[in-house]
Amino acid sequence: MSTKNARRQIKRIPKRTTLLQKLAYIVRPFVVYMLVKTAAMLFLAIAIPAFPIAGIAMWVEHNVLLLNAVVNGVASLIAVGVLLKDFLIEASTIGEIDIDKGVFTQFLTFIKMDLLEKKTAHKIMRLALCILLGITASLALNIGIELAAQVFPSDKNMFGSERYETVESIQYSVSIGLGIVLYGIISPIVEEIVFRGVLYNRIRKFYSMKLAVVFSALLFGFFHANLPQFLYGTLMGGLMAVCYGYIGCFAAPVLMHMSANLFIFLVSGFTEWTSFLMTPVWCVFFTLVSIGILLFQIKYSD
């Protein structure tokens, strides 16, 4: 079977809609997700300190960063629940959705079939390479952004935004166990459902794979709301979309996202290692390894 025929066979919608209608159809899930997540975060931020528990207000005051991290994770789960039905429609390649089952049950069935159906040594190897690509690409990009930040004086450093520093302080305020759950499990699954599962697949209905990769990656970068994470998110989002498109398995971007988040979160605690890696040589090395893995994934599509 040729590479072209082996890629995800997505039926494109005829061009009977206007550009604005297409954009509305593509972006609507992202807007809904952001609105629901924001509303959930506001509700939780107000409701938690109001709990009738002695000392809750003082606890909240002394654990603001930890609470922000947990609230963000819970709000993300609430918001993505609204998009599960859209995800099943856009991402499922196993046939019709069983409307007699609940959406969550359908989602679990999809995950099971996506991971276990047609499990071959070739597929397992390619998913393992996605995990490795998540690590090498995240290292290359983090080192590159850090080196770029060092070029500019601190008072003019466009990479060192206050927003980025706030996000970073929140992320590393949690324990290792909670961080693994929030950043290694919840965040990758939620964000992949939104950006690759729904948005990427919706773009593919109208446009080529290349445009779908670029547009979904830009939205993913925009979602992170500060320059360092925009650059990181856009490039990583593009890599994850390429792996998804060529492997045709939703587990591919999820595993890549998980490995990237987990590795960076865990290795950040080892300052000696991070200092050792912050050199142009390592940036080039991890970049070349990442390119090699990506080219392999593209060339040896099923």
C-alpha cells in the first residue's frame, strides 16, 4: 500500500461554504472550550474560599499557586467534557458512534480501539518514537528559547514576559506526584482532544494536511498566551500534528505531549543537568535527533 493511500482518509467537505463559515466551524470548539474553562475557573476561584471550613481562607491565601494549578486542571476537564461529542465525530475512524451509549463510554471505547486495534510491532515502534520525539524536541526548543533569552538584556528581554514567569511559578509550585497528574496526564489528553482531535480534523475537512498542521499549531501556540510558550507551543503543536497525520493514531500526539511535559517538569528540578544542557551544542544535537525521528515517521507511514 502506498504512503499516500495509507494516510488518514478524510473526506473533505465540498467548497459550498464561505470562508467565514469555514472559520466559524473550525474555531467554534476552541471558543467554546475557552469560555467554559474560564467560567469554571472563575466559579471555582470564588466557591473554594467560600467553603464552610474553618481556616479555608487562610489556607487559600498561603497556597495560591498550588490552588491555581489544581483549579486550572479541574476547569480543563470540565471544559473538554463539552467537546467530547465533537471529538468522537471528528476523530473516530472506526465506524458509527453508538448513540445508545453515553459520551464518556463512547470516548473510552474510542481510546481502547485506538490503542489496541491493529496493534503491530511497527505501530508500537512508531508510538515509542513519538515518546522519544517529545523528549528530544522539548529539550531542543527549551534550550533554544533559553539561549535566545540570554542574548537580550533583562530589561528588554522579550522572552522573559511576566505572564511566562507567572505560569512557570504556578507549574513548579506543585509536588512531583500532583505535577505528573496535572501536566503528564490531564493537560496532554485535554489539549490533544481540543487541538488535534477536534481542530486539526475540522481543518482537514476543508484544507490540505500542511495547512491543517500550520493552523492548528498556531492556535495551540496562541492558547499559551505568552511569547516563549507561543513559540514552543506552535512548534511542538506542528510536530504533534504531523505525527498524528502520518501515523493516523490519536495516541501518537498524546504520548508525545505526555513525554514532553513530563520530562521537562521532572528534569527542571535537577539544576546541574539543566545547566549542563544549556549550550548551543546540545540544542543542535537534540534538534538533529528530532528531525531524524520526524523524517522516519513521515517516510515509513503505514
